[in-house]
Amino acid sequence: MTEQADFVVVGLGAMGSAVLYQLAKRGADVIGVDRFAPPHQMGSSHGETRITRQAVGEGGAYAPLVLSSHRIWRELEGDTGERLLSDCGVLVMGPGTGSTSHHGKPDFVARSIEVARGFGIVHEVLDGAEVARRFPQFLGLAGNEKAYYEPDGGYVFPERCIKAQLMRAAQLGAQVRTGLEVRSISQQGSVRIETSDGTIEAGQVVVSAGSWTAPLLGAPFDRLLTVNRQVLHWYELDDLTAYGPNAPAFIWMHGATDVDYFYGFPPLPGDHRVKVATEQYETRTTADTINREVDPVESEAMYRKHVQGRLAGAKPRVAHAAACLYTVTPDRGFIIDHHPRHDRVFVISACSGHGFKHSAGIGDVVAERLTEGHNQVDLTAFSIARFA
Ligand SMILES: Cc1cc2nc3c(=O)[nH]c(=O)nc-3n(C[C@H](O)[C@H](O)[C@H](O)COP(=O)(O)OP(=O)(O)OC[C@H]3O[C@@H](n4cnc5c(N)ncnc54)[C@H](O)[C@@H]3O)c2cc1C
């Protein structure tokens, strides 16, 4: 028997759970499908926390998405009683001389300041000396560092956000199918979705399959999307005194190149660990072949290169580590667009390692586009045509 639905959302991680919730809120007839049971550890949305910055140095086109996400998470907190967003503040810091790029964008600190000014986002511009005075968690500062501080930024809890959106979607009438793998998607009039347990015919489909997008859809996504393994490390803190209630999440570019940097989070309430990570774009993997084990040698190298002498109280003892997946486009931006050959298939790429903060807003704008045929937020910057 072939099931029918107006909309099917394939993949219920950060992006898919957001779209499903927003479609259900609009009263749509929608089925959400995931091969696992989100939130889970197999994709790009695990590891307790994700940084959120409202003034995104990646560019002004992103700002409406993250601003909308913050509104939606607060609304969901009200609906569910779950804490989703911590506005502990966020600091983006670069060296005193030179301009360091990040996520493929030059002079990331200056770009963050420019976006904050353009969108009226509350912020301060600090030097390293002021950072050291206000935030004793950071050590070894020269004093002339350039920093962007956003008091309303901070971090979100990704697993809780996904869970809350799936729960609300189900309460609002969406069908949530977990443990169901989509094997193929084809469009001939309506869209036919072959799954590991039957066929679904849909008016429109949203593919938000994260790192599995290229294997599922093939060309041109196999040419455009690269998957990189990333590692999160939690180091034990032997002293929490430097981490008061206003200790911010941070992105710290301490050298001249894209890889001389790490980011991290203050310890969660009641915790005595600091979570940090850096990024790598050299070694490719796939969602099915990634090495999910983290060798202690990787955590030792991370500590020596980035953490040692920079974070107060952080010891080389690794409390936990996890591997995660970035799915990256050639310009490290997003794809939020119709499939170039199938106008009833809408694709949201896994968003190049900086997507979580935008996910709730992306869900809203995509649901608006699919149900109303237009969208208030301009998605031109995320079109697939830019790679033609
Ligand atoms: C280590 C790390 C740190 C990050 N830090 C930040 C940060 O600080 N701030 C920030 O904003 N962003 C950050 N990001 C990026 C952000 O987490 C991702 O952009 C986002 O989580 C991607 O969500 P997604 O929904 O595309 O993918 P996922 O959450 O992986 O969801 C994809 C889903 O699709 C399902 N699926 C796949 N194929 C199929 C199929 N064939 N059939 C059925 N289901 C399928 C999967 O099971 C999965 O549940 C980080 C990412 C990583 C990995």
C-alpha cells in the first residue's frame, strides 16, 4: 500500500525537526521520517551544546535566520518548560595584528562587528586586556587582541531543541516515523519516496538528511557536498572559580590561519568539564564510514596546540570525546533551495559546520515557502545556482 501525504520531511535532525514543527504549526498534513531515532549520535547534531551568535561574521544574509531561531527557541521553552538557549554571552576574539579568517570569511571579528551594527545587535568591542579583566577563564592574552562580545549570544542545547520540536510537531498532528530509511526519491508529478518499509507519495518533500544528502540525492550534491570528521573534547577542570555565571562561549583565533583557532563553552551548570573543539577541512570521510572512535592521541594534540595555557583550570585529563560530521559546500555557506531538477523537492544542506544556530529559523522560512509560495527572509544567498 502506498501512503499519501502533502509533505514529507526526510531526516529529522536539526533542520528536519525544525521544518516538521513549523509545517505542523501551519496545520499541514506532514510525515517526518528518520533512519535513526533523533536526537542521536550518528549525524551532526550531538554533543550537548552549539554556539549561537546573532551577529554572524559569515555574513548579514544569515542574521534574520538566527534572530528568528532565538525567538522560536524562547517560544518552545515556554511550550515545553525545557531550557534550550543559554544567553551566557559569546566572545569572538582574534589576534592584535593581522586579520584572521574563519569559516572561509576574512577578518571574522571585523565582519561580526559590521553585522552587529547593521542589525542593531547589542555588542561591545573589547581588547585583550579588557577581556582578561572581565573573563578570567582566558589566559595568556597579549592585551592587544581584538574581540567582539555579544551578551545575548551563548549556546543552545541541540539534542533538547530537536526533541522539543519533534514533540511539538507530533502534538500538532505531524506523523513522526523513526527507524525508517528513505532509499530513493523520484518525482513524476508527485514525489515517490521508497523507504525500507513501503512507499510514500507526497506533494512536496524536504530533504534534510545532513551528511547523507549526497548519497541519497546524487548529482549535483555529490559534487558540492564534502563531509569532514570533527572531534569534540571535554577536559576536566580542577578549579571553577574563573567560570562565573557570565563566562561566555567563545571562538578564539590565536594565530594567522584558519586552523589556528579553537572554540569552546563554559562548564554546564553543575559540571566540572570544559568542552572545546577546532575544525579540519583536509581529511574527507562519509557518514557511513567515519571513524566514530576518538584516539586519546587526538585529545592530547588538541590540548597541547590550543587549550594549554589558554583556559583557566583546564587539565589534560579527557573526560569525554566524540566525533561529529561537518557537511561543507565549496564556499562553506548553506544550500536552502529547490532541487535543480525536481521542483517538488526542497533541499537543506547540513550547513557547513555553522548551521545549528540558524536551524529553527530555517525551519520557519522553509515551511512558509512551501505552504505559502513565498518567504519573508531572502534565501538568495543560499541558492544552489551560485555553484553553477
Ligand atoms: C562538532 C560540530 C560542532 C558544531 N558547532 C556548531 C556551533 O557551535 N554552532 C552552530 O550553529 N553550528 C554548529 N555545528 C553545525 C550544526 O550542528 C549542523 O549544521 C547541524 O546540526 C546540521 O543538522 P542537520 O539537520 O543538517 O543534520 P543532522 O542533525 O545530522 O540530521 C540529519 C538526519 O537525517 C537522517 N537521515 C539521513 N539519511 C536518511 C535517510 N536516507 N532516510 C531517513 N533519514 C535519514 C539522519 O538519521 C539524521 O537524523 C557543528 C557541527 C558539528 C559536527
